[in-house]
Amino acid sequence: MARLDLTPFPVDITDLTHDGRGVARLPDGKAVFVAGALPGEKVVAVRTAKHRNFDEARAVEVVEAAPERVDPRCGHFGTCGGCALQHFDESKQIVAKQRVLMENLERIGHVTPNAVLEPLVDAAWGYRRKGRLSVRRVEKKGKTLVGFREADPRFVADISECHTVIPAIGSRIAAISALVDSMDTRREIPQIEFIAGDDAIALTFRHLAPLTDGDRAKLSAFGREQGFSIYLQPGGIDSVHPLEPDEPKLAFRLEDWDIELKFRPLDFIQVNAGLNRHMIRRTIELLDPQPDERVLDLFAGLGNFTLPLVRHAREVVGVEGDAGLVCRARENITHNGVANVEFHAADLAKDLSGEPWMRESFDKLLLDPPRSGADFVLAHLPLKQFKRIVYVSCHPASLARDAGFLVNEKGWTLKAAGVMDMFPHTAHVESIAVFEPR
């Protein structure tokens, strides 16, 4: 393998990639993606990888800065891979994400929305209430690292704080690292997951070997001192259990709809509580469910959209592939005392012909799929029954593909689309689109 040329070279940045790196062209026309650079800038860069069709690099000097450049708040920015855009003015990040969505719709789906929705934003710092911290004992440093992965995922970033995570966790990363470093089984703990409800925060310690009595005592004391509920995960997801009995309830309220959703430590919840409320409100506005209508909510999870929808529709049916989440969603029905809703467990990427809800009629459809999108289920649903479809997406490319299918193959109209800043300072693009039949 040829040795990588580390000679610094100047480039002009013309665009931004989907993962937040600057785009430039070398004299021979080859593309180079430059971490830490923004459109409109002249930078000096050093290659970090070389490929047949493009190179990768990082900016080592900004010769001419873009007006949108700001000083990153976090001293770990550039090393920690948790953020990609802290050097980009907050108000401009969402504009770039809107452009990514529109470019994906045009390039992949060959569609253009009739209207572009105003972007949804909320707090840009201290918003992340769910995540996974990697753990690694590094003998050369004489310490245990707890943090997010670096840009090179083989390494755990050596961080002491995080400004995008809720302060109760972000300000205590150094304390969590010191705790793990003091444990007998510190080399057997690969990760710690955190999740926060309104009144409790849970830390789930994955451990590959049994914990000693001393380790259990240290975890228990740390939980009491810091106000955390400690959970242990010796095996798969089903092995998660509280270290102490009578742990506080994990739940969050959606006040506008008088709904409280209970969850477990490894369940999926939207990471940004404030943005989630805005997103639910916009989704219901776009779907516009009427008191006499039935709504089908696919990829329903715990009922984040499903249960608020029951306040507006005659009946809502939620379908989710994770049987555990369906179980919790049904518990949330009872917990909230609602009757006009039901949940079904079904793999929405497999044959659905035997599912009872597939033989029922609905007026409106809501989709909130994973990154892979909703192409399979859309191809098998009787779409003509729906008056409107609202699609919430965490990946603009899969939304664009599915929008192309609906518009170009099934004759629907893309009435509007827009972005929502669920993950400020990252390149993640959350979006929403509404479709109507022609």
C-alpha cells in the first residue's frame, strides 16, 4: 500500500457533505472531503485517507473563514465524533440541512414539494436525553475513557464533558469515568447507556463478566450521590435489570395532549424532548385527523404519535415491529386511560397479508420508519383508501426514495416537506413530508 502523502495543501470549499464535511476539488478534478471546513472558505488541509474516486482530509488552517464560522463551544470538538458542526453558526446549520433534504428529494426521488415547511428548532445545547457512551481502559493513558467514539470509530474520545447531552449527564462524564476506573471489572464494561425521563435518569452498565460485591456497592453509592437509577445488563436486552429495587418510574409527559409515556432503560424515545413536542404538534397539524376518522400509525414505537392522535381521531391503530415496545405501548394505553386505540406487533419489512389491520379501512396514514425507510410496506398497503399521508423521516435519502415511489409510481402529490433539528451540531437530518392523492 502506498504511503499516504501528508503534505498540507490549499483548497477552496464549495459545498457541504451529508456528514458535515467541506467539499473541494483538487487540480485534477478529484473530490476531497475536508473535516472542519465550511462552504466559501479557503483552508489548508492534510489528507487522512485516499480512495479511487475521492480523498479525505482535515483542515489544519483556515485562511479565509466563512461568515457562518463560529468558535466551537466544546474543547473536545474535532476529536470527539459526537458533533460535526459546532464550528457552524446554529441558525445556519438548519438551512444546510434543509438544502440536503431538497437535494435528496430532487436527485433520488425526482420530486419537488409544492411548499417548503418552516424548519422546526428548539434548544441547541443540553438537549440529548438518550445515548450510548463507549468505555475503554487505556493503559498508555493510565485511565478509563468514557465518551463517544472519535471520528475514527476504533477509538473512544478522551472527554470530560459534553455540551449537547443533558447537563445532568454531560457535566458528569469525568465522574462516570472515575467511577468505572475504580471498579474491579473496569475492563469488562464496554458501554453505558443513558436515558432520561421527566423525573429520573437511568444509566445502564453493560458488563461482560459478573460484577464483584465491591463494584455493586460503588455503583449503588454513585447512583444515590448523583441521583441516577442504575441498571445492569449482563447479556442481551432482556437481561437489563435495576441494581436496586423500587427504582423511580421512567416516563415523560406530553402536556398538550395530557399523555404520559412510560418506558424502560433501553427503549427508543426521541432524544430531543423539546423538538419532539414541536414535531408531534406539526405532525398532527399536517395529518389533520378528524373526529370521525381512523388513523393508521406505522412504526409506532411506544406510542409517541399514536397516543396524542387519539385526542383528535375516532380511532388510531399503531403497528410496531419491536414486540417489547408494543407491550409498553399497550401498558401506556391503560396508564393513560384511553380506549380508542390499539397496537399490533408486526415486522413491516415482511409479508403483511395475514395481518388483521391490513384488512381494515383507514382515512389517514402516519409513517415514522427507521433509516431504511418504508418502501416495503408502502408497496403492499392499499394506498387508495388514504386521504393523506404524513411521513416522518430520520434519513433524507430513504424519504426521497419513498417520495419518488408515491409521486412517480402511485400518483400522489408531495404537498410539502421540511426539516426538524432533532440533533443540533450534528449532520443528522430529521424531516417531515405530507402527501395527498391527485
